[in-house]
Amino acid sequence: MRVILAEDSVLLREGLVRLLTEEDHAVVAAVGDGDALLAAVAEHRPEVVVADVRMPPTHTDEGLRAALEIRRRWPGTGVLVLSQYVEKRYATELLGSDTNGVGYLLKDRVAQVEEFLAALDRVGAGGAAFDPEVVRQLLARTTHADPLARLTPRERDVLAHMAEGHTNASIAAALHVSSSAVEKHVNAIFDKLELSHVTGYSRRVLAILRYLGT
């Protein structure tokens, strides 16, 4: 898989280059800021971009803005963004942009090599990969207006796995239930979130967006 890395920390960037190269991925460019990332994507057209959310010059959201621009200009390019902390606004923007070929991981997850590589492969294949901690914080609601309040604990578990980018089959394996049971839970989630009759949009995405706060 052809990959471009965008990370201003030289140490982390070079470490990722070595890791991906050892896994037989072709790192076609490794850059340190958002403008260089866009230029590299225009030149090399990689299958996946791995980008830090915060990069020079302001270290705020340059990486995210570049990632969203890549999604707009080259929708076939997968984007896996890395962040030091759970930043809900950034995760919401990525979810809202269509989760096909999108991922959001905390940087700590990079140290768990197998999980990081699995997320990269999933994004490269057009799937989604959201860090479990990101999902946990996005789903954490305790007020009476919480649209998740109508869900059972098992339905919440299924929804959390959906938000991480898992298919029904992988959810079934993770929760040790049948695929038909997962399908019933997913349909119940759509019913309770009033998404059963929605057409033209991914109901899996809308199920997440329905309760994301600012």
C-alpha cells in the first residue's frame, strides 16, 4: 500500500516510516506540515495518508484541515489522523465527511503496533477505524436528553463497535454472539434513533452523528 506520512515530530515520523517499510508498505513521502502534505498527495496520489491533527505553523488544526481537503479533492484516498488527545470537534468533522476510508486514532495507539497496522489496513480498504477511547468519550452522555438513553447496554456495545468501524461480522466475533443477533441489535438502534426510514445517507454514520455534541 502506498502511504504518505505527515508528522512534525521527526522522531515519530521516522519511526513510522521504518515501521511501515518493514510491513511492506511503500512510504512515498514523509512531510512535516499541512501544505507539504497537500502537495505530496497531489504529486503521488497515495492510497492512504497518515496525518497528525496538529502541525506547524500554529499547531492547532493544520493537519485536520489538510485531511478534510484531501477528502474533498481526492475522495478515493484514505485518511487516518492521529491526535494526542480526544478532540471531539475534529472527530465530529471527520465523521460528518463520510466515514468510508477514514480513521481517527490517539497517538498512544501507534505504540500498539498490531492495532495501528490493522487500522491502517482497514482505512486503506475503504473502511473506518476510530479509536475506542475516542468513541467512548463521544458516546458518554448522562442527561435526560441523551438519545442513547433508549438503548440497552448491549445495543450501546454494538453501537460503540460500529463507531470504531467494525462490520457486523467482526462485532459478532468481538461480542461472542451470532451475526443475526448483531443485525437485530443494529436494526433496533436505527429504530430507537429514528433512522429506520432514512434513505440516501449511511445510517451507521447518522447513528453516530445523531448524538455527537459540540
